[in-house]
Amino acid sequence: MVRGTLSECLEWLKEHPPIGEYCIVVSGAHPEEVKERRDAWWQALSVEEHVAHYEEQESLPRKEAMKKAAGDRGVSKRDIYNMLL
């Protein structure tokens, strides 16, 4: 049995190639984290408004603003990019 973050487990698998079947158990978000995201200041904003906030209020380049918005929302920067298209 191996325990760790997803990246740690993937690293272990590189060194120990799989033989047979594996069962992966992923822990969910901590309830406090879920509440923080649900009650976050940006909840009422669209993705575009959220990114614009960081561009305007913090004078960040669009790429960095997208990265911060992605972090707030718990999604990848690619997801934010796709939502903005």
C-alpha cells in the first residue's frame, strides 16, 4: 500500500510498474475548504469579471490574473482559459 499526494503516488508507480489491478482512493475536500470557496468574495462574479478584477485591482498581466482566478475557484488555468473563449 502507498499513501501520499497524487504526484507522490505517480512517482512511486514510475519506480514500481503496476502488476495486476490497483485501487485508488482519493480524499475529498475538507469541509472548511468547501465552505470557504462557497462563501468566497468572488462567488457572485463571472469568470471574466473575476479575471478582470485581478487585472485591474492588482495590475496583473492576463496570464497571471487567470492563474489567480483558477486558484480561487479550484480549477486549472486551462479551464479558466476555456471558459473565457
